[in-house]
Amino acid sequence: MKSSEKLTYRDAGVDTLEGQRAVSLMKEHVRKTFDANVLTDLGSFGGLYELKGADIKEGAEPVLVSGTDGVGTKLKLAFMTGDHSTVGQDCVAMCVNDVLCQGARPLFFLDYIATGKVQAEKISEIVKGIADGCREAGCALIGGETAEMPGFYAEGEYDMAGFCVGIVDKKKIITGEKISEGDSIIGLFSSGIHSNGYSLVRKVFFDENEFKLQDHITELGETLSKALLRPTRIYSKACRAVCDFDIKGIVHITGGGFFENVPRVLPKDLCAEFDTTAWEPPAIFPLIKKIGNMEKREMFSTFNMGIGMMFFAGSEDAEKMLKVLKENGEDAAIIGKVIKKQTDEVTLK
């Protein structure tokens, strides 16, 4: 290029007009998540959220609880299929479910999407999924960032992360320190793999075997793509349904499965014993185990195995909680109990 020719940002690969069009397309989805506490519209430099009406009772000591996460390599499947409608909910779920574990109610959410080239319709599809997840979680989507970074990502690819803030009365923060021997463990069922273990999933199905995403799998009763892209469940409604009970601990089963996440709430002298016959995992897990020739412990160390969240409570409370959960349409079961610590902090029966 001759020095006399005038360069533009678009010549470098950044199309600001397409970015503006993406914002215009996503606005209708974002505004559907707003509640009376949102004080700014989309496009402000910062999102404002008023705490005045955030269910803060007189005498309470409000504490803000925050969480941030992404979707991981599950995004690769969205790239492979061209279906970007569900990964936004995954992003919300990964953040919101963590905040719920401290007993907090989610207030608001922000997202970050980075890509090599902004395609307005694709970004709008992703943000619609985020907005759907926020409405499911009961929180407002008050801001975000879409970064166009030419030369940084492969063509058609992007990354995504989210950030959630919730609120809880200091006296009601759930830490796990009150968990005691004999307590029951309630498992809330997952929708499938959720958003963890996808590097292994891709290796099992596509690297070691010759599966195609469009294959209809008899064991699943659906295509592989539908099973693998099913979004992560959001457990806000379940937590609200039982918030008046004495919940001693909540665990979100994410990366590391049972063996990494459950010990995060257990007192040092206790362990969790699970009856793995108390629930039936979604069919995708036995299929992975079979074709991947994987051991039971490895499966429970990597995946949620059909349990996305756990509540720890006294045995009498647990039975009542289970009844309330089922009355509210939640799929759940008592899946284990707390016992004195043995060799491991988690045991499987």
C-alpha cells in the first residue's frame, strides 16, 4: 500500500459499523432481563444497579457475592455445528450456580465476547442465549463487551466469559462449616454434561472414534450434537424453593466432578458417601464410559454424572426439602450421607 493511501480501522479488520449493528440486534434481548433496579440502558460505560429494592430486610447485613467463569471447549461444538443459541445460557449458568452456593440471590450479570470478526447475527444469537439464561436465573443483564480482535482467533471462532453478582444476608451465608455426621445429601439432577469435561468428550467421540455430530445415536434417542450442546441447568428456582430450610452446604458440580468439588464444603473430619444407585445418569454418561473404556472413578472425577448441584442438610430437613423441590417441579433425590472421614473425602457405593 502506498503511503498516500488513507488507512481505516476496517482495513485492519475491525468493522465498527458491524459492531454497532450487533448492539442494535441484541438490545431487545437484553432489555427483557431488566428489573426496576437497573438504572442504565445498554450502551452506558458502566451498568448501574440499585440495591434499594433488592429484598434487603431491615436489620440485615447485606453481603455481595461474585462469580466469574466461561464455557470452555464446549464452544468448539458450537463452531462445528454453527449453533450458537445455547452456549450463552451455559455461560450464565456457570457463574450463577457458583454464586448460589453461598446462599446468594443473583442480582446482575455481565458478559464478554471476543472474536476475530464480528458477525452481528451470530453475536445477537449468543447474547439471546445469555439473556434467556439471565431470565431463568432471575438476574438482569446490565452490560457487556464484544471485542473484535482480527488475527487473534481462528476464522469463525470466539471466546466468552461472564461475571455475576448476588446478594445474601451475612447471617445466612452458607459455608459448609455446619455440616455434621449423619446429614443427608440431596442431588439436583443435571441436564447432561453441562459445561465441563468437553476436552475429554471431544477426544472420546471424535479423536479416538469416528462419530459425527449429526449422527443419531440409538442409546441417546437423539443426535449427538443435541446431547452435547444441551445447555447447563440453572438452579436459581430450586434454591429459592428451599431457602427457608437450614441448608448447611451447597455444591455446584463443575470441573473435577464429585472428587474435586464436594470436599470444598466438607469439614476436615468428614466425608461424603454416595449411593450411585439412587439416581440414573443421563444416557450420555454410560455411552462415554463404554466407548471411552473409562473407570467409574475417572467418570466421577471428570463429569457431574447426572448431578448438577447438591444440598447438605439434616436428615429430617432433607426429606421435607425433597418434597418441596418435587412440588416445585424439580428433579431431585437423596443421593448420599455424611460420614466420618475415611481414606477419601468422597466415597462411591
